[in-house]
Amino acid sequence: MARKRSQYNRYVLILAVIAIVLSSVSIILNQLQIPQLYQQPILPTSNGTNLNNYQALSLDGFVKANIDVVGTSVVVSSGCKGLIMTPTEQQIYSILIGLGNVTDFRPQTHDLIKEIFDNYKIELLQAKIEREEDEIYYARLIVKQGDRILSLDARPTDTIATALRYDKDIYISQEVLDRKGKDICQVNQTNIG
């Protein structure tokens, strides 16, 4: 009886993950098919670039981040400043897969997102952790399909896990790092998690 309940719970969990992935994919595909609802007007410049695309892709005020998993924490750092995040076990596991520290026999949500992006020829351009408000961090995945560039709102952990699968650099706002980061050079790494 307990074994059947365990199998049932496993199936319910799998269905829940599939529902979340399909919902995320639906949102992404809707944004790609109806760009006028999600993008600012495109303002061509003399060199052929689009002003809003330039602004979305700008790294002014951002620094390249290093990603580490220490115990039950994800450390997003640059130099001696780092944000110490405590995501769920599943989010940590997905980030570890992206870092190449873990191999799973079944695809995770971020593996599925990568496969969908690849099959629909959606290119991941950038991953940014942009701001913090009321202890909530906000991030963006900047993607391109054809000549359309979209800036997608995402959780930092999803941004990190997806970018790692593409071996893309992850950027963090210097202002957020200065304001919310801790001096990780002084912290004993074993006390982070």
C-alpha cells in the first residue's frame, strides 16, 4: 500500500512539473508570437541597431557573476561581494546540473526549456539579475528569435540554471551587489550553507 502511495505521489509530482513547464513555454511562445504587447516600439538608429534592443542588451551597471553552490545556498558573486541565496532543493539540483557537477537520467525543467529554445531557434543572449525589492530578487532572460528580441521576467534561480546550460555569462547589477551583497572573502565558506 505504501509503495502504491509513493508511486502515486511521484506521478502527481511529475504531472505538476509538466504543468509548470507547459505554462512557462506557453507564456514564452505567446510573447514571441505577439511582440507588440511585450516590447517597446523599435527605434532604428543610423547603424541599423534598434534602440530598445540596445537598451535591453546594455550591460551598463552590471558585472559578470560567478555562481557557486555551497551546502544549501547559491552564491552569486563578483570579487569579494556576493549574494547568498537559499533556493529550494530542486533549484539547487538544477543549478548543479548546469554547473556540470551532477548528471540526471531524466531531463529537468531547465533542460526542457533549453530543448524548446533550441527546437524553436530561440537564442539566449543574456542572463541578468537586475534588482531587489522587499527581499525579492528580479532577473531577466534576454532571448532572440529571428529579428525579435524579448526581455523575459524570470526568477534568478531559473535565470542561472538556464544560462548555465548554454554556458552563458550571468550578470548582476553592481548596485544590487553593493547594497545587498555580503563580504564573502571574510565569511568562512562552511558557514554559508
